[in-house]
Amino acid sequence: MKRELRNWKDFPEFPHVFDDWDANFFNDRTSMKTDVIKKDDHYEMKMEVPGFDKKDIQIEWVNGYLCVQADKTSKTNEKDDKGTIIRQERCGNHCARRFYVGDGYKQDDFKASYKNGELTITFPCISAAQRSETKQIEIH
């Protein structure tokens, strides 16, 4: 079955959603590649977040924006037999994205899961009349 790719602007009941999809992010465009799919009664976001554990990812809904960030720090420390440090490296990885989804949601409207490096966030389609506070979203 061929999946038809459509522009999100084809859905007038949800205007301005993802307006600044590529404009509002904190690092390069190659991180956290995202697909947004409109189903019958909800939206589904699938984000690539490889190399992170579920505990490294935070999702918040703040003033109509869905904010996703992942932070990871790893440390390599090798010593010789005498305890002298031969090599010590620290590596950090941070990526974040922000999407405008609108006001009018409740925290329970957002569901998130993470499996095999893919974060999936679902939330219902609501009318503009239904659409600003900070809320943490739990990942299952």
C-alpha cells in the first residue's frame, strides 16, 4: 500500500501547526529527523533518536509548543597498572526540537513511547477553539 505524502497545510482544521518546524530547533537539521502523520482522529510524530536511552529524553508541552530534547554524556577513562591516567575522554550529545502544536491540550492528551531508537508521540486532533502551561510528558 503506497502512503501518500501530503503537506500539513492541507489540513485547515489545524492551522499553523508545525509552521516553524525547521526554524525552531537548537542544533543542526540532521538530528532528530521527524515524520508527522495525521491519522483519523490524532497526530503521530515519529522521531529518530538513536543512541539515547529513554531516561535521556525529556518531552514538555510549553505554551503551545511540544519540546523534545535528549542529553547524554559518556566518559572513557583508562588507567595503567599504577593508576596513572593514560587516556581520558568525555563526550556529550545533545539534540532538541520544538514544534508548535497549539493550546487547548491537557497533559494526558500526549502519549509517548520509545523503542529501538524511535520516539513516537501521539496527540489528538482538536479544533482551533479547543487549542499554556508547562507540562512534563512521561515516556512509556
